[in-house]
Amino acid sequence: MTVAETASSDFLVSSTKASPAGALVLGADYRALGVVRSLGRRGVNVWVLREPEEPLAASSRYAKRALPWPAGDEETRLRFLEELADRAGIRGWALVPTSDEAAAFTARHYDRLDAGFTHTTPDWEVLRWAYDKRLTYALADHLDVDYPRTVTPGSAFAVERGFVDVRFPAVLKPAVKETFNRLTAAKAWLVRDADELRARYAEACTLVEPSVLMVQELVPGRGGQYSYAALCVDGEPVAVVTARRTRQYPADFGRASTFVETAPCPEIERPSQRLLGELGFTGLIELEYKLDARDHRFKLLDMNPRVWGWHTLCSRAGVDFPYLLWLHIRGVTLPRTVQRDGVSWLRLSTDTPTAVREMLSGRLRVSEYLRTLRGPRESAIFARDDPFPGLVELPLLGYVLARRVLSGAGV
């Protein structure tokens, strides 16, 4: 029995529901900014719910209204959304989460939120397989999809006694990111040997529950980072883009991409289709892979069940995912889309220091760097028709980095 068969049979929009009149975007970072622009440019009424440190999407001319997410637990936020639906007259609007946490929140409370909004992500029985990396790798193992050797020790005792069968260097990372701290902010910690693993694991246990900590071998080889991005309906990809994540920070296990290019990668298409078909996934999703230099096989790293950082590249390359999702939930037949290869995406504020470090270390030639700056390119933040978010990005980045350093979360 597949995951899809054990999950609820709800689709994104029920045939008994009216088409949504607008979209409520959960989050206001650069991922959300791309959603706001995609829909707003086509006349869709878009509102934004923002965290305190997320002014980018809220400052867009295409965001008709920006409201703060209330502080507090999930019940507080649920009540806020339920009251907002009636008080603001937005009942039936599309909910568009733009972070893992927001996607998990809407999925866990799918039925309750369904009364007031139109979902754009699956319910928890489906989404949890992408949200929780322990389940992601279990699914990959079941379907014979390659992924890096991964161990979940479960306790410091297992690590202390050397019961972790993984090659070094490795990374220590949480399976889920439910709180913000220096580990979840970094995404993963590099550990070079057993002694460093013991020390870092003990530190990590003070930040998150030991049950969510995973030790994963670091897939060797510079570059080789590819993604399969799709809009799916009941497990069937109806719009697809494959891309090469040429630069990221950190270079070995990037927390975020800084330069991405559309490029064919047929090797990741079949495994991605198997995973999505098994889940019966409906919505937007990105699957990340890395080419292992040892056996020349692509290894699954992540599944992101929401808009991803570089999704605006896809629009420039001919596949505007947020707008296609909007058409789908309104019951409109989707146009056929084909990606244009060789289109790039650049987040200048983070790519510049990344590229400089790579050039100084000898891992990136100046001629290679200059090549990546040529050709059709999409900026992550700046847009001629919507310039204000670009003006606030650098001060915002400095503020966020300063807060992380002062709080001990790191950069």
C-alpha cells in the first residue's frame, strides 16, 4: 500500500468550494517575495503574514496588505487565522506557506484550516514524509532511491560508545527544524572524526531532542548539486524544472543556494517521479540531490514541500510555479510548459562573499565566475518594477547576521 493510499483523499481544492479570490502568503522572506510578485503582477490580491525579521515581501508594491504573525503557540496562530478569515472578509483565500515550519503548521491543522481557507499543500499524512528527513530517507530506502548513509543515534550514549557506523567527514543535522538555534540556523554541522562528533553531538543535545539528530556521511565532490522542482497533482508532475545549484553557502552542505542555473539532469527525473508518485503529492516541491564523486550516482539530500529559495528562476526560464499553482487551485487547465536551459538566478548579497571565498581558496577560477555572470539572469531580490525590497535587503541582512552572532546562533 502506498503512502497516497493511506493518506486522506483531499485534493488542493474541493469541487464544492468556490475559487479563492486572493492569496494569503505565510512568511515574508525572499521566497515569499517571489510568490507575491508572481501573483501580484497578474492582478491577484495578495496579503502577507510576516515575522518580525521579514520585511522583504511585506515591502513589495504587490503586497496589498502586510500583517504580523502573532507570537505564541500554534493554537494562538490558528485562532488568529480563523478570526482573520471572517473579520477581514478573506474566507476561502489560498494559504501559501513559504517555509518548512509554515507548511508543517498548515498540514498538521489541515482540517481545521480547511473550513476557512483553500490549501495549497497536502495534509500531514503526506507532507510529513518530506518534512521529516527520517521519513524521507525511509521512503527513499523503500523505493531504492540513493541517499547518503545516515544514522540516527538516538542518544549521546550511542555516540559515546562508538555505535555510529558512518564514514567521516560527516554532518550532524536535525531531521526537523522546529526551533531556531545555532544548529537549526546552520542547517548542519561538519564533523571530521569521532572525537569531534562526540563533542558536537553533546552540544546539539542541549539545543534539540536527541531523537531528531542524524549523522550523515558528507557526499564528496565539489559541485554536483542538482534539483528537481515540480508542481504535482496527485503524484503526477505537471510542470517541471531541473537546475544545477552551482554555488551555495556553505560550499559543502549549503544552507542556501546563491547561484543556480537551469540545466537538464535526466538522472534525477525517474527517482523523483517514483518518490512523488508514492506520496501522491499535490502542490509545489523541490527535491535536492548531489552527485557522489565516488560512485557517480546522485544521492537524495532533501525534499522541500513548499516554494524553494530560487523558484523565481523558474519563471524567467518559462515555468512560473506560483502562478501555475494559482491556476490549478482555481480549476483552470494548465498551459504546457517547457524550461529554457542556461537561465541563471543570483542572490548578489550572499553569492559575492561565497564566490570570493571560493576564488581565494583556489576552488573557483575567475574566468568561471565571470562566465556565470553572463546570459539571461534573474535577481533573487531586485526587480525594476518593484525596487523597494532590493533597497532594504542589505540593511536587513546585516541586522539578521548581527543578531545571530550576538545570540550565538552563528552565521
